[in-house]
Amino acid sequence: MLVGCGADIDPQWQLDHDRIIAIRATPPRITTGEESEIDALLGRIGEPPIEAEPTTAMVISPTSLAGSLMQRPTGWFVTAPGPMQLAAARTELGLAADEAVPLRIRVTFPASDEGINTGLKIVWLGEHSDNPVLDPVTIDGMVRTSTDAIVVAPAVDVRLSVPFDESYVVNWLTSAGNMHDFDLANAYLRVEPEDPQSGMLGVVVRDPLGGVAWRLWPISAQ
């Protein structure tokens, strides 16, 4: 989850925009003793997106598990506590004894010109799951196994596809051309002569368990 700019006029698929695109916990669900690292994909005007760790992070709830979050030289990490602490947190939140505990964390990132720098991330405690795997990704009829630059033809429909069903949230993003069906697993990009001819292409996938994955490629129309 994230906080964006209420005055947005750019399309949701536009990468050339200052914003938090996605916040990731790796892994998104952890059991006692496991650790999860928090980072994000940030969009920037006139520059490629970057992966960044939070500047600050703070547990919002449950307050009894505030100590599960810690900053280290390499970033922000959550460590899943023991069964007794999880049981106390379930009581605090009114959860059943076997439910995963949502650790809600407010995170901030270096402020952009528009001040879009605050987001909310949930790390689930008490069970394990991993982030989705973005493989295969098919772009313009080719399976892309690397993040090498992509060259497409101008003024044609460039087909984009990932193998996820409707239980996943898929967002295709670009700073070159125009994206169509950006929120579907099967989308297409079209770069007209009046559009930006080069930039970045990306896809973000969110699964039903809170997992997040993304991929980015330089792209140009020639």
C-alpha cells in the first residue's frame, strides 16, 4: 500500500512520475525467527525508476510488536517474534489463534518535488510465503529472461504478457509510448511518432498473500 499525490494527472501506467510505485517485503510472510527486508520501487521525473530502502520506518500496529522492526546498515528488517508474543498480538488485534498477524509499518523515502514519500506496508507474521516469481515475461513475442534493453517497432501494438490469473494484481508501466490494458496480465504498448521514443518498461505483480515482484527494462522504438 502507498500514499500518492491527490492531484495526479499522469496516467497510472506512467513511469516518468515522482511516486512510490510499490513497496516490497522479502519475504512477505514470515514465521518465528525468520527475517523480512523492506524496500521499494520509486518513480522519478526525467530519470529511470530506482529500488530504494526506506529512510525511516515505524510500526503502527500491533504496538506490542514494535521491537520486531529494526534498522541495520543494509536496510530495514522485520524479525518474526516467538509464539507467546504472537499470541499477545493476536489478542491485541482480536484475531483467532491460528491467524497470521499483520504488522503494519509506515515507511518514508527521500521526498520528491511533489512530496510523495510516505507509504504503508504490511508484513504478515506467523506463516511463511515468498514473493511471486516473474517468469516467464513475454514481450513482443519473446520470452525475456534478462533486463537487457528492448527495441520495438514504432506505431505497432507490442504485446506484453505474464502468466498470472485474476487473483493477482498486475500493473504494466512505461515512460515510452502509451500503455493499453495496463492492469491486465495481457496488455500492449504502442509508440506513436509523437510519443516519447525511449524510456523504461516495467511490470509489477502483487499476489493475494501480500507478495510483490517487479521487473524493468530499457525500451526504445526504432
